[in-house]
Amino acid sequence: MVSRKLYTSLFVTVLFLIIFLLKDRFTVALYQDEFHYLPTAVLFSHEILPSIDLLKSYNELNTPVPFILGGWIVHAFGGNIQYLRLLTFTTSFLLLMLFIWNSPDRSKRFWLCLAGLMAFPNYYLCSVYYYTDIFALFFVLAGIIAYLKRMHLGGLLLFVAAVSCRQYMLAFPAAIVAYEFCNVFRSSSNVRDFTNRLLMEKVWIYYAIAVLSIIPWFLLWKGPAPAEVMAQQHYDSDKLVKYNFGYVMYACVCLAVYYVIPEVILTGKIKYFASYPRRHPRLFVLLLLFTVVIVVIFPAKQAHNPYFTWPYLGYIDQFMMTIGISGLIKQLCFGLLMLLTLMRFISPEFNLAGWMMVLNTLLLGKAQLSWDKYSLPVIMALWFLTMFDAHWSLSEKEAVTKPVTIK
């Protein structure tokens, strides 16, 4: 409905104006990561198109598009943090406009999904300060929309831009590739037929190229980020060979708290979880065993080093510790929430949302630390896909052989 989208857009516009005024027009003091993001933007402002030397040596862990954009703003208006915050604030507003105007006209879950995105604690923080996350979020959402509209060249370019904002955004085009492969596999009679169909249905190639766009950055840095800053933040070569299943568990906890539980409560789909062991008994046992192994052998613990000294895994962990839930009891609570998330998304028929959840969560096992904010991109994508019945797997009819198309 155009009227619903128009009224919602007007509401968001007023809300953003109020926030702008309440934040003193973004003139407040620098906040946390802005202390090093601002100098990086100033560094990039000296070169409209950054040189190879600059791209090799800039002092940040994530890929440089947010700093290139910030450098253009600094070059045009000066190094006042206010202008950089306006850049992120405007990008956040445009992201919400994408979310609103590309929603289905008659989705009953529209308000739930929009509120779910905006209520995520870090969405506000990433919107009112010069943080890099909002740029990655914008390109990811635009890329998903391009895919659903079958505008695959645009999807390729947008996901390349997303990966060039944050390395772990590659999970989204990778999820599309996996989803397309599964759809072809389901409709194939044998291996030869599967191969022929893959060669004929070439949608996946666009998104595979987007995944591979991470390779030039690896070659440039000889690793996942500039070596000097990796050493400063104790994300060194010894750690790169390790995988942290505890971070995977906490990522599942974040999905449970910020997406699964609100979705179930507000849509009344609790019976899905009650019937899951009966419908998928073998899969349920495997998920349960996997969860028990992680709780017992790989409990979730935060990284602790001279660079990062905050003791909590994130806001949820901090809340539990504050109310006295710690030790084994906390890990058991994490395990239950993880199992809830796994049951919500993993079934014999994966849809696009399921692939995005799995690949994002697995990729976070390679993060340098645990943080609620790292789950924001996939939660944004999940809330968006929740508005489309074809990608909403909380039902007995989970199998989807063709993606929904936004008209």
C-alpha cells in the first residue's frame, strides 16, 4: 500500500529530525571508535581516489569504502565530525527508505519487521555516530533487493561494495550462491543434470564473483586486514588459524534474543518449536548434540588482551552477569538459546533466510572478538525477508524452489 509506505516514511523523517535535534545537531564529543575513525577519514581526504600505498597502510581492520566516503566529505566540508555523522545518519535514513518502499504491499508483518530492525540497540548507535557499519548494511540490503528483483548485475556491484565496507559481508552473496545451488539440486535428477542446470541457470555466477571480491583485498594486505593494525589489536597470525565456536554460540544467542523470540511471541508460532522434534527427529538430535558439545567443550568467552579489555561478550552477556547468571548456568542458557535459533532456521528445506543465518553465524567464529553488533547485518536481512512468505520458514510448508520476486 502506497499510503502505508508514505505515512511510515513521514514518521521516520520526523523521528530522524527529532533525533538530530536531541543529539545537538551531532556536535557532541567524539564517541569511542570515532577517535580513530575521524583521523582515518582525514587521511583519505588527501586523495580523492586512494593510492595503493594508502590502501596498504591505513590504520583500520575493515575494508576502506566507509573511509573513502568519509574522506570525500572531509575534503568537501572540512574535518568536523558533525559532517561525518550526518553522512552516516543520511545513509541510515536511506536504508530505512529502502526497507519501507521495497516491502510487500500487504504484508501483515511489516510493522513487526521495521520495529525489529530499528529496536536493535546498535542500529541507533551506528546511525548517529561516524561508524562504518551502516554503509555495509545499506549495500547489503540494496544487494538483497536487487537479487529479489532479478537485477543481478546490480546485485553483484552492491555486494562488492558491501564487502568493500566490511569483509564479513561476503556471507550474504555466499548465501545466495548456496540457495541457488540447492534450488538447482532439488530440481535435478542426477549429477549430470545438476551440472547442466548450473551451467544454464547462471544467476549464481554474479554472486560468486561478489564473494571472490574479497581476494584482491587479501592479496593487497597479504591477509584479512593491514598487518600493522592487526598486530596492534592482537589479531595476529597465531589467532588466524583458530576457530572460536564460543563466538558462534553467542551469535546464535543474539539471533534468538533480537529476532527469533520477538518473532515467535508476536506471530504466535510457538507450536513450530513444539512440533520440531517430531517432524525432524534425527535433525533435532544432531542439533542438540552439536549444542551440548559447544556448551561443554567450547564455552563462550570474550577475547581479553591489552587492546580489548571489556569482559563481556556483548549486551546480552552483560545483562545476564548483572542479574547474577554466570558460569555453567549462563552457558546452559546460551545453549538453549542457540538450540532455539538452530531449530528456527535449520530444516531439511533451507530457504534464503536459513542460508544467510548459517553462513553469517559460522563466519563470526573467525571474528577477533564477540559483539552483538556483528549480528546486526543478518538480523536486518532476516527482518526484511520475514515480510515475504516465500522466505519465512516458520510453517509446515518450508520448501521454496524459486525465490520471491519484488515487483
